[in-house]
Amino acid sequence: MSEATESISEGIHLVTDNVDKYYDQAIGLGIEYAPKFIMAIVTLFIGFWIINRVVMLMQKALFAQNVDEPLVYFLSKLLSAGLKALLLISVASMIGIETASFIAAFGAAGLAIGLALQGSLANFAGGVLILFFKPYRVGDLIEAQGHLGVVKEIQIFNTILTSPQNRRIVIPNGAMSNGSIENYSSEGLLRVDLTVGVAYDADLQKTKQVLEAILASDQRVVEDPGFTVAVSELGDSSVNLVVRPFVKVDDYWDVYFDVTEKMKLALDEAGISIPFPQRDVHLIKADA
């Protein structure tokens, strides 16, 4: 047998030995990892099913507590994403993938993002608290952070108001959740505070009757609680009376302007004067 033939024969035997070796290794790996892959796939499907059920149960519980729909769906997506991430990490560890480095990387990334977005995260947390505890709702007239307006929209990060001048006001929810809020609509009624002054020589009983008649004839003034007409101050040039009817929130400004006008007309008709500040000036002639 020639040297060339022997060399070819040795090469064939070497290739055959390597193939057998790799085949045996593949069989061994298959026997070792096949059950893990099967178990991982089964765990993955069962885990996704359980996560969907948990999210659905949470949605039902939140809806039963009358939590706003946007917040329910946002929390549902957040819970679903978190549970699925944990499931994928668990499945990866089942098939032998080292997950410690992934967890460390995710933790470092989360810390960096949290530091970079701490203001936005504060607004996000404030939005969740507002949507959950509901200190105000869409359509309420509120005063907060130095602004007065009607709530048009409650977003995750901001609250949108429309001012009486029809201006759009955007207030971060972090400030809203940590500051004082005056809600004019929550009780359903508002008290209109008016003050009128009459002369010192005016008949107070008659004056009160005139003012009470104005309020009693106005159907927008609610009967419970009743209105108040009372002397509040003995001023420098007038006796001041407070006029305080309760009205629905939507009627506040109409009643305010209408009653102010009616008081002036009714007092004039009854002959009751509304004095204005006066000052007497005495001139003293100096001796020549």
C-alpha cells in the first residue's frame, strides 16, 4: 500500500473518530438539556397563563373599588411587564443560563434611569396617587399651586386645568399630590359671599327684609342650607351687611353678578342709601 493511500486512510479514520466524538457529545447534551428545555417551555406557557389570570383579577378588584380606567390599565401593563420579566429570568436559569449578570445589569440600568428621571418619577407617583385617592375629578373647579380652574384632564404626569380666562394650565402631579388643593365642586354647593353697606341712619330691619326678599325670590338659591343676611361691621362711613346664599357650582358667578345688581336697585327703590366714603376738609386761615 502506497504512502498516499495510508495517509488518506488515516485522514478518514480521524474524521470518523471526530464525527463519532461530536455525535456522542451531542447525544449527551441532548440527553442532559432536552428535559430542561421541555420543562422551560412548559413553565413559560403556564407562567404566561398565570400572569394573565393575575392581571385580570387585579383589574376586577380595581374596577370594584371604582378606580379610574386609565389607572387600571396602566397598573395592569406595569404588573404584567414586571411578572413576565421575572418569568423569563427564571426560565433562563432553568436551562443553565447565568442570570446574575443580567440582574445586575438591569439593576444598574434601573438605578441610572431612576436618578435621571427622578422628577418625572415623582410626577408619575403623584399621578397614581391622584387617580387612586381622587382628591379631584375631571370637571371639578379647584384651586391649587396658585391657579384656579376647571379640571379638564388628569394625566399620569400632569393635571390640565382651564382657567376662567380660558387659559390652559399644566401642573405637574408631583406638586399637586404634595400641595394643598381647594376643591370647590366636591360638596356640590358654593356659598356666595357679598357685602353691602348702608347709611347709619338707615332702617336695618327694613334693609334686611329687602335683601332677604331678593334671595328668597331667586330660584337658583338653594333652601338647604339657608341663606344669611346679617350685620357684619360698623364701618367708618356705613353699616356693612353680609349677604351669603348657597348655590350650585355652575350658578355661582351668575348669582354673584345678578344679586349684586338687584341689591343696588332694590335698596334705591326702598329709599335706603348706600354711602360712599366722604371726608370733610376744614381750612384754617392763618393770621396775617
